[in-house]
Amino acid sequence: QVHLQGSGPGLVKASETLSLTCTVSTYSISSGSYWGWIRQPPGKGLEWIGSISHSGTTYYNPSLKSRVTISVDTSKNQFSLQLTSVTAADTAVYYCAKVGQWHSFDYWGQGTLVTVSS
Amino acid sequence: DIVMTQSPDSLAVSLGERATINCKSSQSVLNSSNNKNYLAWYQHKPGQPPRLLFYWASTRESGVPDRFSGSGSGTDFTLTISNLQAEDVAVYYCHHYYSIPPWTFGQGTKVEIK
């Protein structure tokens, strides 16, 4: 079992930057695999945001690429998401997840609700 | 971008009966070099994170009951729940991870008890 725990502010002001961190336990990020962020706006479906490898290789959703940065800190066994210039459309539950077989997600964090306020 | 379209959007099935969910991709997600379909299925219950059911379209994730089955190839895929149980009430998503991003999800299919 791999445990992922997301953390970060639940409320972000419009035009500011959303920052979330996912802490991984019972598995070393340095061991390999990719790690991703997926979100779900209220009442809507799932949207893949982007993924990062243990060595820092990234893949981003082109629709968000200009605003997204995903980084990894192997010393803390964490990876992070930054989303700039947020609007109400970025209000969602944000999940962090581990990639299993390319690029399905086999372990997920519980999710963090982030609300963008005006 | 590859668009994933699920049908139906929702369905109600009696306990013990079969539920069938279809997923169609706008382009093939079959990699002919390894004969793998880059398609996953997830179960998502309220208040919980999604749960991986199948990857490579038909490979069952560890711990998934065998009443769940995944099938299909190319552009057409099916998730079947035979002998539906009350704990199977959820939204089910297909997800492609083929080729280059974005790796997109279907819109979801809500399964309820009739």
C-alpha cells in the first residue's frame, strides 16, 4: 500500500496562486514511478492536470500548461502543484496520485477541496 | 486530443443483475507495437478518491472483485458489473493514457440500484 496525503490552503483568492503538496509515505519517490495531479470541479468529471517523475520529467495538460508547475522533492518524499492566476473555474477537489502501469493511477490521496474566492 | 465518450450517463440496475458501461475513444488507444490498449477504468464513490479497477483495458487491479470485467480494443471498450451489489453504487470513469497528453477521462457513468 502506498499512502498519499495532500495538503494546502482550502481557500485561494482569484488571480493568486494555488499551491498544494502531496506527501508520500510507505513508498520512496526516489524508487521510481510517476506522480500526478487530477482535479474534479463540483458536479463535474475528472481532469488530469499533470505528472512528474522522480527525476523531474514533467507532462502537463496543454489546457493548463501555461499556468501549471509540478515539482518533486525527493528528500521530503513530496511532490507539489502550483497553479497561477486562478479563477472560479479552478475551484475543485484536487487529488494527488501515483502512476501505476503507464499512465493509470493506482494509488490516490483523499483529495483537497480548493475554493477560489473573488 | 482524444475524446472519451461514455454511455449511458446513468443507469439503474436491480441487485444481482448486470450493469454494462460503454466507453468510446475518438481515436484508437491501441499500441500496435505491444498490443496494449492504453485504457483504464475507475470507480468513484462520494467522499472517496477514485479507485483503479482495470488498466490495459482488461487487467484487473489487485483486490477488485471478479464480478467486474473490462473488455474491448481500439476505440470501443466495456466495463461490465455482473451480479450488481449495493456497494457497487458509484460513478465509473474510463481514462485513456495513450501517446501524448492530454490523457483524458470520460464524463462518467452513474450506477444506481433500481
